[in-house]
Amino acid sequence: MDRHPLPERLDSIAPLAEPIRRALYLHVASSPDAVGRDAAAAAVGISRALAAFHLDRLVEAGLLETEFRRLTGRSGPGAGRPAKLYRRSARQVDVSLPERRDDILAGLFATALETGRDESASPAGAGCCCSRS
């Protein structure tokens, strides 16, 4: 996983501070299929135009992705324009306050396992916190 600086990660989720945007994001993210503007607007109880505005801001922030598809099943001339659909972005963003560095902890743990203890210097189980009663 690419580790960006904390301020950059906070900026990437800042658009979710707006309640309508957050509701739209949660609706789209929980849907198994891509969601159209009309369906998103109806789910949140806002106009289609307002939903389009907020959905496009979430795309700009990298939290949602778009695809275009005809929903009617018709094709050819007169079938109309493909609908703009939204789905959760594949990008992963993690924020922890205060910032945790699990990668450093995992590295230390791996080093400790590799190094190990000289078994002949101590009886089996000595020094292991799990074997104490």
C-alpha cells in the first residue's frame, strides 16, 4: 500500500465532511453495482442536479469512479446517451489519529522473529509472555 503523508490523506477524505456528500458516498459505496444520478438522488432525498454536483466532487477527490452505460438495454441510433454511473474507487485511504505506523511495528516484529533467541541459553518457554500463569 502506498503510504502518503498524513495531511494528504486527511485532504483526500475532507469532502466527506459535507453531510450530503457523505450520504451519497455511503450509498454508492454500499451498492454492489454502479449507481446512476437519479437513483443516488432518490436514495438521499435530494434533486438530481444536486446529486450530480456532489457525485462529481467525489470523483474529483478520487473517492468515486465513473463509467458510462446504457441502462435501457437499447442500442443504435435513438437509444439515447449512455448514463453516467458511479462506483466506489478502488483506491484505499486510511487515516488514524494519532497516526499509527503499523508498517514499522510489523518490521520490528519480523526482525525479532528472524533474530530469535539462542534456545540453548534459556529453557524452553522462558522469556515468552504467553507461557506465564
